[in-house]
Amino acid sequence: MDEFETQVSLFITIAILAAFAGSKAIYDRYRKSFTKIKVVVVGAGPIGLTSAIIALRSTKVSKITIFEEKERNELIYTSYQISFDDQSIQFLKSLGVDFDNIEGCWKGNYFQTNAGVYMQYILEKLKLSSNKTACDIHFKTRFCRETLKDIESIQGRCLVITSDGRNGQAQRILGLNDFSEQYSCGAFGTVAAVERADLREIPTPEIRVHNLNFDLSAYGGSAPEANGTPGFSLKIFGNSKHRFISLAIAKCDLPVVKALRTILDRAMMRNIFLKCFNTYKLSSEPLLSESYALNHMKYSPRLFEIKLSQRSETVAYFDDCDMFVLAEGEAAAFLNFHTGLDINPAIRGLTSLGRFIEMITVADTEHAVSNALMYKMKHSEQLFRDFVKNGIREYMLT
């Protein structure tokens, strides 16, 4: 009889433990399905607003707050042009972005539009979707230590995304290390910009030309290189009013490259840009005169090494206030060169944001938090390495 009672008692104990384990598993699934996080975005540029769209589409986000120091009208009348490549276009389409409803132009698999037009479109999408997830946008609000106090007082877990650019202060205020490391992209380059004050800001396709050589003998430099020698790649881009001219060449010891890196003659470099523009511009564009270029063209007077600067810390977790901090866009990495496609590496960085939000929302152990941070860091590191290796070749040299 004692043995029977022991077996019954053991069976009951096992049944209770199994029921407890089962109920705990059900509770954990229930808790994780309803746990939500609040998201704060610092900077309402193209990357900040795209981050907000990703957060808005997540079932794990209960509220989004955006801080932007500019006025709304100043933001939507931003005049510089952005150009999305096919990979970015497909990702943005998956977020519900309808390029047929954005003013711009197509050239092959590239879509060009003014940054202000894109930001106005995203702002409207956020407004229309705010009935599902609360979304507050604070214009004319500079992120500062007082703002940080408000964020730290938020009840529950919070994710702060800094996208206030390479010179933004949010990352430092939030406690991330603002030290940057530079990596060579294996190329030299130079950039010019000119504003055509009499023209409208119409989205314009880019122009690429390769294997250009320059005769610098009039400036004490070398004559053009022999046929078959690698030449410069030229890109003309920007909208019809704000035009950019970029020249790049893979790192090499050609005499013309040495001359353009060492001879400081502003007239020489200005004339190179002027000739390149007038030779390869769109047929519908007026020529640039020498006097106009002298007074209105801004340019780098020497060839310089193209480098990518990467923040040493782009994601962190602060246990005392249960806050994750993430840097995106030029707050995480930036180039000392302009390719006209600079927004696309930043868009690549956002492709892991949705999954990262899911992971940190339900991360209830130190191990789970570490896994989420590691996931985002690995993705960012892979993007940095890929761009250093292939970015300039893809965006300029081919």
C-alpha cells in the first residue's frame, strides 16, 4: 500500500509539474504576443522617417515619437536629390511605398526624386496610419539633455533611433561612443557642385562616363596617358537646379593621379570640372560659362582618398532605464565623397530594423538582449565591409 501511495504521489507531482510547465509556456507565448515597445526617432530626414515607417508596420510597437529641429515646411522643401537603386526600391515597396505616387524620374532600375518630396510622402503615410499606432512628430524641437530626461521617464522599454546625420549630437547625448574609424575604399575622388539659380528643381537622371584622361601639361603636369591605361570615371547627378560632378579612379600611381593629388591649382581643377560638365551634360541643359563656374562652382581643389567613417558604437542597451539606442544612416557611417547614391547603404541598414525591434521587445534575459545587439551589430559590420570593398566600384567605377 505504501508503494502504491508513493507511485500515486509521484504521478500527481509529475502531472502538476507538467501542467505548470505547460501553463508557463502558454503564458510566455501570450506575454510575448502582447508585449510592445515605444520607439523614439531623432531626425526626420529620409532615413529617420523610413525608420518610423518600419516601426509603424511592426505589431510590437505601441507608440512612435519623432523629434526634428527643422520646421515641417523647411523639411519638405529640401531641394537635394536622392536616388534609389533597385534593392532599395524593392525594400521600400515591401513597406508600402508607392513610387507611382512620388514625383520623380526613372532611369533603368534607378528612381530619382527630391528629398523633400520623398519626406512629404512618408509624412503623409505616417499621418494616415497613426490611427493604428500613435505617432507624434515634434517639429522645431532640438534633441538635448532635457529631451533625454523625458525619454528616460517613459514607462516600459524604449528604442531610440538616432538619424540626425554625421554632425548630430543625439548619439553622444544618449551615451554612445562618438569615436569614428576611417576605412579606405580603394579609390581617389573629387567633387564639384554648382547651383543654376535660374532653373527649377526637376528630378534628373544621372550621367556616367568612364575611362576619361586629362592633359595637365599646361599646368606643369603630365600629358594624357597612353591608350589602355585606366582612366577616371565621371558622374553628373542631382536635380536640374543643383548639379554635382564627381570624378573617381581606383587607387594607382599614374602620373596624372599624382599631379591631381599634389598640385594645388584651383583653375586646373575648375577647368576639368567645367569641361567634363559641358561635354557630357544632358542635351537639354545650358552650358556652363567660365565666368559662371568661377563665381558659382564649389569644388575640392585636389584629388583625395575616398574613405568611409564608421562609428565605433552604433547600438547599445542601458539597463537602468530599459532603453536601447541605435544609430542609423549617417549617424552610423558616412562617406567623405558624394556618389549621388549615398542614401542606399543607409537603406540597407534599415533592412534589419524590423527583426531587431521584434527581438528587443521580447528579450527578457541578458542572453536575449545580447543576441539582439549582436544581430544588429553583425548586420551593420557586414554592410560596412561590403561597401568598403565594392561600394565605390558599384556606384562610380562601373
